[in-house]
Amino acid sequence: MVAMVIEQLETAFHPRSIAVVGASGNPFSMGHRFVLHLVNYGYRGQIYPVTPHWSEVLGFKAYPALKDIPGPVDYVICCLPASKVPALLTECPRKGVKVVHLFTARFSETGQEDAAKLEIEVLRRAREVGIRLLGPNCIGIYYPKEGNAFGYDFPTEPGKVGMFLQSGGAATEFIHYASLRGIRFSKVISYGNALDLNEADFLEYLCQDHETEIIASYIEGIKEGRRFLSALSRAALSKPVIILKAGRASAGARAAASHTAALAGSLGTWETAIRQAGAIQARTLEEMMDLVVSFYFLPLILGTRVGIVGGGGGTSVLSADEWEEAGFSVVPLPPQIEEEIKKRLPELWWGWVGNPVDVSIFPEEAFAINLGGNILRMMAQSPHFDLLIANITVGGPFSTTEFAAIVKREVEDIIDIKKKGTKPLAVVLNGGTLDIKDFDDLRWRCLAEQKANLIAAKIPVYSTADQAANALIRLVNYYQRKEAIS
């Protein structure tokens, strides 16, 4: 069964031809946009718009019906009204269609009896003619390697994160914001009501997919619980699997039912099952993003000894609390580093410098010799630490020009340390809450520019110590568990 599902999904990801049924010349319709995305992202197969209302769409000849297309069709994107879907499925075998993506909505998620009956008829018809369905009520597939996408301004270069999400809106939002943090995707599937192909199928597929190294998912409900959990246990042995379960509270469960007709299930059962399978649970899209960023950029980490440099006194104290509360050990500086600090700046040493390294106590001479950057460099060469964190904040008694120069040097040091060493290194860059006026704030613009430089150097960047610590302790726990059972 698994082999058959993999073969069917391979067709969905590697179609030689795609027909957009319900295509349109109206640029505001999804029937137009699906064709546009195939063109803009460089899909190399045959594109067939199907509509009786237009003679061409975006320069492609339009066909009145699927049967009028001269060649075979592997994959269909359906933008027709729900009532017309059964007839379309009856047409599909004549053209050799293997998979139909139903963008079409207004089925069981409406809660209407007639719509639910129609959905059952759609599934019956698909099984009768041997076609697999993606959806209904979903936005489909993003596969940058093959030029298939469902949104604007997605990255065109592929990466190593494979995702399946029950919500098209969540999929689009995640792709956009994760791409700003340096994440690139192997394959993303938005699957809606999961009438036929479901989360267990996608998990089994991504588990064996050599282009996917990290799996993440947004799920509102499960169709085949036992099969999904079995697949989850297998997948988590080979790849990090991050699950965001929506519909945890009663209001969320009601929203899930009206969104994708999902049965949300009890929270306790979910959390226990996910934990026992070895997967990692997220509670928000932002938290899932932090987890994906952690696994994307950082290597295997088995220890919890963290070294922290940067920020003022308050930042250092709060940072120490947050890292230790998450489960890390903020260990003292080793004697070798203490001695080196004494040599470089004897007048500084009153036992003040510790871990976290509070740079606000440094005299001017310390900045002249870049003591903070050099301490981070020493930590990177020390076996005393398993993970390093650089804090960058907007504080300090500096003019905007001085601030920009200091942050630029800090970031250059961090990038250089990362290039020359093997120690896992991450950055907490707290620029405060973004507001409209911040676009004119030179400090914010400086931080935004330097954040982009860090991301380009493949260094994970987090907004707060709390976010970083809670994501990274789960990375450590995942690798510790994997090591223990291997």
C-alpha cells in the first residue's frame, strides 16, 4: 500500500502535463492564477487551460472540455463548482489522469447534508475510475524544483523542509515568513478536507523522500489514526517531524470542523501520542517556525551547556533564567577563558565577567580590543560548551552611528566564528515590536540589515531568548532520544 501511495504522489509532484479545469482569463480568479503560477515558476511540462468561456488563457490555447485536449494529462487542478466535479471525474480516465487536485470547496466543511452527500459521491466516483484526490477545499502543491506553486513570491530555489498542511492560508503564511528566515522547501502540500489522500499518505511519502530532511505539519484532524501514528513513529526515527495540532480547545475544534470538516480529537490523546512517537509538538505557527529554523541550520547537539555573550545586565540576567528554565545549563566560564580575559584587560577583572557575558560592564578599552567578540571566539574553541548564543540588542549609551558600527562588527565576528568553527551557534536579535514608525528608525533598519546578513550566512536568528531556548531544547531532546535508541 505504501509503495502504491508513493507512486501516486510521485505523479502529483512530477506530472508531464497539467490541466487547469475551470481556467479563466479573469486575473482575479484562481482558475487564472493557477495557470499564471505554473508559468511564473517555470513549470516545464504541458499546460492545458480548460474552459468553454475563453479561447486562450495567458497565451495558452484553451480547450472547451478535458476530452478535447490532444495529449495525455497526468494531473488536473479543478476550479469548477462542486456540483460539476463528479462529471469531471468520469471524463478523467480517457486522458490518463492519475491525480485530481480539488481546489473546489463547499463540500462537507459547510455542514450541509446535501454538500456532504455530494462529497461522498465524489469519492465513490474517484475510486470507481481509479483516480486519487487531493482535497477538496485545498490550494494544492508547492514544489519549487518542478515549478509548481500556489502563491505569489515563493522562493524558486528548493530546500530540505517538506510540509503538509490542512490549511491553505497557514501554508501560504508559513512559506512567506519562513522564507524570510532563510528556510527553503522541498515539497509543500495543502490538503484541505482530506477526502481521499490524507495526512498518513503525505507523512509516508515525505518519510522516504530523499529531498526532504525535515518534516513539518499543520493538522486539524486525523482520518486514519493508527496508520498515521505508525507512520509518525517510523518517520521520527530518521527525520525530525514537527506537528502543529490545531483545534485543541473547544472553539478551535468548532472552527476546524467548519474549515475542513475535521474531527479534532482530544488534546491529551494527541500530546501523548505525538510524544510517544518521537515527534515534536508546536503550539503556534511561530513556534513551529522556530523549530524548523533550528533543525534547518544547526547540526546534531547532544549536550545542554550553553555559553551566552552580549546584551546588558538585565538582558543577561533574563537570558540566564530563560535558558535554564528551558532545560539548559548556563555553566561558568572555564578557567582558561577567565585567565585569557585577565591577560587582555587586567583592570576589568574583579570576577565580574561570567556566563552570560554582560558586555555593559566593559570599559571603553574592551570595545577597542573587541573583547566581547574575542570571548565568543574563545568559547567556540572550548570543549566546555555545547552551544553558543550571541545576544544583540538595541540598548547601550551609543549614538545611532556608533550603534550601527558596533552591531556591524558583532555580526561580522559571529559570521567569521561560524565559518571557521564547528560549534553550534545561534543569535537572539531583539529589535522590539515592529511598528510603522520603525521603518524610519535607523537602529531598526540597521538590525534588519544585519539580520539578513546572519541569515545569508546560515545562522539561525530568533526574536527572544525564550523562543530560542524553547526551540533548541527540543532539538537537543530529539537528538538525545534518537541517539539513545539507535
